[in-house]
Amino acid sequence: MLFIDNRNIHDPSLNLALEEYALRRLPAEHDYLLFYVNEPSIIIGKNQNTAEEINRDYVERNGIHVVRRLSGGGAVYHDHGNLNFSFITRDDGASFHNYRKFTEPVIAALHKLGVEAELTGRNDIQVGERKISGNAQFATRGRMFTHGTLLFDSQMENVASALNVNPEKMKSKGVKSVRSRVANIKEFLAEPISMEQFKSHLLDSIFAGEAASRYELTEEDWTAVRELADTRYRTWEWNYGLSPAFNVQHTKRLTAGTFDIRLLVEEGVIREATVFGDFFGQRDASEFMDRLLGIRFETQAVAEVIRQSDLQAYFGPVTEEEWLELIMG
């Protein structure tokens, strides 16, 4: 097995691109191990509805990245206190769904630190009743990766805030995340250590005390990784547009009356839009709602439609801010 040094990059788009590049493009005769730590971000499962999983206001206000990954499963919050590991191997026909095979080296390393971790359920690592790691897999053309999170010293209040969405606001067929009681590994350590010391310990344990053999990425490799990040992991089409169809319903009492917004969003784009309520307007409200059709369900795009419209002619004394909140939730 060869260790891939990601040059301490914390950009989630680059790190996920590096992981995919290693899976698809690096010499297949080797297995690889990759570590990466992302700056604050929400990593969405392949089959999830992004809008349904994130607290949009909190994410935008705090500049949190939102990036979709290749593997399935639920949305997770990453920050500088969360270490991600990825085993990139041959798909031998018996390893996919075998999470124990790939988590055992990690659990053994945790045991050496006195952390009584164990694999529970299908793909989680827990200490007692509290989850410290979630894992997922992806396979393609005879290769696969098994990657997981390790909550080492993550900001737990941000985990809850960034992923807290009212389930009544959006309903889709996307795979829903299941929230668990989570904990940081540092809570279970007898002596405090830094993230760098933790990474070094894991590496030393996984490679059985020997110096880890490394795959040295070339500048050509990095150029391809950056291109993949730009064409996939930084695009709206991948991170939002890939979401399954979903319905939005937002109801709110404003000074101008009660408004009930109904939207159908497909591939991240508004396909149907209606409004009900007891408001008074000079013009037919459906004219404004029709302007939303074909628009991306994202703050900037919707705000531009609102800015270019005479809202009071349609809905009475309402503000642009009120309507943006009404539509986006």
C-alpha cells in the first residue's frame, strides 16, 4: 500500500477530486491510502437532495462549502477537526460492503490510544453509544474506495446547525440522512494530542511501525486533479443539479397577508410554481410565478428574478427580502 500526500490541502473540492483521480488514474497494481482534512463543508451523499440536507441560511452566512461525493450514504459536516481517510483498492468481488475489512486498521489504531472503538451496524464506528466515524464506499471498473470520517476535535455545534433542516419544508425521494449521537475522539483520550500527532499515529499503526511508502504525485497529476475539481466538484450541476425532484411548500403570514408557496424542483431547477393566499394585488400573481420557471433553485438566481419584478403590484406591501425568504425558506 502507498500513502498519498495531499500537501495539507483543505479545499474539499480538490480533496474529493484527488480521491477520484487516484481511484481512476493511478497505477492499478497498487493499493493507496489517502488522508485529508477539509475546511468547513457539508459533503452530500451521491443520491441525496442537497437542498433538503442543508440549513441554507447557516451555510451561506458562514461560507460553508457544499460538495457532493461519489459514494452514497448521508450528508456529513467536515471541518479542521475532522480527519478523513480513504483506502483505494482493487474491487475483488468480496470487499464491497465489507466495512470491517477497512475499518479494522483504524479501530486498532484507536485502541492503541485507549479509545474503545468498535464497528457497529453496517458502517459506523462508535465508542459506546456515540458515533465517531461514518463510512461509505464507491466502486467502478474493478477499483473501489472505502472512505470514512474521524471526528477528532470537530465543532459539534456547527454539525447540528449546518445540517438542521425542517423536514416539512421539502419532500423528495432522495436518501435522507440519519442523525446520530456523535462525539469527538479527543473526549476519550487519556492525554491530549494534536491533529498532526493523531494523523501520524494512524499512519504509523496502519503501516505496522514501518515508514509508509509513498506515491509522489507529479505536477501532471495535480493539473488533472485541479481540472477534475473545476469540472465536477465545483459545479452547481454536480452539487445541486444532480438532486432528485422535490417539492417545496413554504407558508408565512406577512403584513400583506398569508402566502402559501408551492414549488416543484427537478434537477435543481424550478419547473412548477404556484402561490395561494389572502393577499391583494393589482396584477395576476401567476405572472410573477411563471418568471420563476426554469430558474435554478438557489438564492442568487431567485433574488435576481425578484429584483427585476414589481412585487407590490402582484402581492401588495411586501419587500424583496420577505419574498426571498418565502421562496427559499
